[in-house]
Amino acid sequence: MQMIADQAGVSRMAVSLALRNSPKISPATRERIRDIAEELGYRPNPLVSALMTQLRDVRRVPSQTTLAYVTAFPTADGWRRPGPFVDFFEGAKARAEALGYTLEEWWAAQPGMSVERVSEILFNRNIHGLLVAPLPAGESALRMEWPRFAAATIGYSLTDPAIARASNDQYQSITVALQELTRLGYRRIGLAITDEEDVRVQRKWSAGFLVYQQGIPAKQRVLSLRSDMGFSSAFAEWFRKHTPDAVLSQEPRCIEYLAKLGCEVPRDCGFAHLALTDSDKGLAGIHQNGRLVGASMIDLVDAQLRRNERGVPTVAKTVLVQGRWVPGPTVRDLNVPEGKRVGKK
């Protein structure tokens, strides 16, 4: 380290701060010192680095321990809609507290408050970590003063800028759901989702479904339904035309739509939910592990803060959390004869 300091014409402390990406050293000086370190073949000792990080964390200033959970729905509580959003927040809050942070909700879309003003308030309150909740439908950008903050988001709704994110692995999730339904004896499985929700997961649901269909006989393939306008009527038309023996969807009202068509679940058709949460009961499907997704977002921001990283990264990191299959009364085992099923005599 002394060689780096001598060649850069700075102190060893300046070298140490630059290599830790400390804001106490100007960006230009940090880059120059890092270039010199690279030329000299400097490599940090990971054990020493871990020890020093631990010692610095013990001395962390309490005023730097608040993180902001930023929402941008038209109303302050609009993000608390049915679905995994509440699980995300609860998981993030629990993980933040476990790491010594306080998590505060911040409504970036409140009337008379620009996101630039929100950024200024947060920064002046020594809040340097942002957790961006999923954005409302149709929104994909959030204009914050990003160079001031370590930040991460949930899911794929925020695309501008591209920051670190945590998400359920929807491709893995639908693959597991299809495997479980196939194991239960379902052969003509249909996917019925709103186009809006498929876009929000980067079409990973429809992609997984298409890959699955390539491995089954053509006569078992069911054309997927992706519709936003008049979903209930589109679903009825789709179901009558293709008559699947099981339906995969993120919309639990499909059970009501099936009932109106004279189809009883699970007697006549199975149903599996693609985005179960902690509050969903009585449904088979994929639990997204939303609390773990929220916790993973906290870990991403925590790591940035420990490394003194701020702003939009050159390459954003994505953490994928696997979903898990939850058995439920909306599907049945077609491999077991009707008269031998549990409860039958």
C-alpha cells in the first residue's frame, strides 16, 4: 500500500479510503489511485478486509442507520394492494431491523413534492440507502438524485435507471408449477394471465410456459391467454375454445369465471395460483417467498453501504429468489381413481 501511496503522491490513509470507495476522496483521485493499484498488481487480503469491515461496522454512526422504502403510487397506501407487495415490505423491514437499520416509508408521488425534493430531504436526514418498491402499472422510471444513494428495487417494474434488484424467479416458479401439475396427472395445462402482469415479470411466466410446451405432444398444448381488456370475457372465450384440464394464473378470480362456465374446481378443472402470498389460503400454486425477496433487497443495499458505493452501477446485480409449490384443494391427483381418493368410500 505504501508503494501505491508513493507513486500517487498521497498518504497511505488516502489509498485506504480510495480502495474502499470512500466519498472522502474525490472521484478523480479515487480512480487514479485504483489505476495505480491495478498496475502494481495490488490485491487486498480478504480476511483482513473482513476484519476491518467488522470493526468499522461496530463504530457505525447511528444517524446513518435509517433506510427509505420509496413508493410512487398515486396514493400513499396504493402499494398495499392485494398480492406480494406487503410481503416484500414486511420481509425488508424485518431484515433491516436485524441488521441494525430503521426502515421508513417515503411516498415520492405526494402532491407538491418533486422526487428531487424528496432526494434532498432524504440526503439531509443522513438517509443514504433507498429501497424502491414496485412501481404502479404503466410506470418504469423514477427520477431521484441517484449519485447520492445506495439503492435497490424489487422486481422489474423500475427499468430507468437500472439498479440492483431482487425478484422472485418467475421462470423457475412456473416451471415448478408445471412439473407439479404434470405429476398430478394434468396434461392439457393452460396459462391465463394479464399482459400487464406478464410484462412486469419480463414475460418470464410466458417464456417458461412456451419452453414447457416444446417438450410435450402437440395435442396437449394449449394456447396461452394474455389479455388486459375484458379479461373475464376473454377468459371465458379462451376456456371454451381450448378446454384445458388445469389453469395457471396470477388471477384467483379465474375460479369464479370457471364457476360461471359450469366448471367446478377441482372436480372439472384444476387451478394453480402463480403468485401466492402469506395471506393466501385454500389455493394451490407457487408461493413467491416475498418476504425473502424483500430481505434480499435490504442485503443488496447494505452491501453497497458497507463498500461506500453510490449511484447507478455500470452493471446492475439481480438476486433471484426461488418460489415453492404449495399443495391445495384447487387441484387433485388425477392418478388416483375417484373411488379411492381420501374422503371417498
